[in-house]
Amino acid sequence: MKTLQGEHIYLRALEPSDLDFLYALENEEAIWEVSHTSQPFSKYVLQQYLENSHRDIYEVKQLRLVICAAEDDKVLGFNDLFDFEPKHRRVGVGIIIFKEQDRGKGYAVEALQLLSRYVATHLNVHQIYANITADNERSKKLFENLGYQAVGVKKDWIYAAKGFKDEVLYQLILSS
């Protein structure tokens, strides 16, 4: 079984050719709130990031996978693994489907399902967690539909343009 290949999408490692897509996404101010970004990224900095993206998740505790459409290899977005804790067998997850016209088509659902299978099979992860702002109904519904449970609320956790927002911690237990 190929853990990173689905019916409509597949996940792959970052490639040098992803620079322009990465540049556009990381410099989109509309997503800075959830990515904890407060300034633009230069192509030079992102090129260095791409050059180091081959480093092992056990070393750097993070991994970014590219979400691609199976039919035409179009780059749709990214799945991020972060705060990987092999001892405690847990990892955080983030996901973005960049273009609005690509959202709502099931790509994020399939990407998260593939990611869950990958981390259980290859990283021996017991649980995955996600941090979602309380007002992000679309993301909360996505994760809840995949079996994630809201297990806590971090009050006034994210400072945004219109003031503080709560952040909900979602957790998915994969195995015992």
C-alpha cells in the first residue's frame, strides 16, 4: 500500500520547482494569522528553506508535504507536521489548500487521511493534534468529520486584527 497516494491527490516532498508557489502562499497576508507570520518572506529565504527541506523529521521535528492533484500534478497546498515527539508518539498537523477554487472538493479530507496513514505506518505516531481558531468553522468541521475531538480551548491565544481569538486544540488518537 502506498501511504501517500490517494484517489484524487497525492502527497510528496518539496521540490525546488515549488519556490514560486511557496512564495505566493507564505506572502499571502490573509493566512498570516494561522501561520503565525508577521512579515513577508523573501525568495532567498524560501530557497534556503527548500534546500534544507530534505532534513530528517527526527532531526528537525517538522515535515512539509506538498498536496498535488493526481490527474494533472497541480500543486494544491501543503500538509505540515510540526512538534514531532517520537518519545511520546505525537505530532501536530496543519493543512492549507491555497486557492479558494480548490477548496470544498475533498482534497483536504483525502490529504489528512493520507497523512494519518503515513504517520501511523512510518513514524509510529499514536496521536495527531491540530490547533484551530475558534471562529474557523470550516476547519473545525473538517477535523471533526475525520474523528478529531476538541479537547481544550486556549483563551485569547491568537492576536488578530480585530483582537484576541480563542484557539481550540483538536486531537486524534490513532492507536493504543
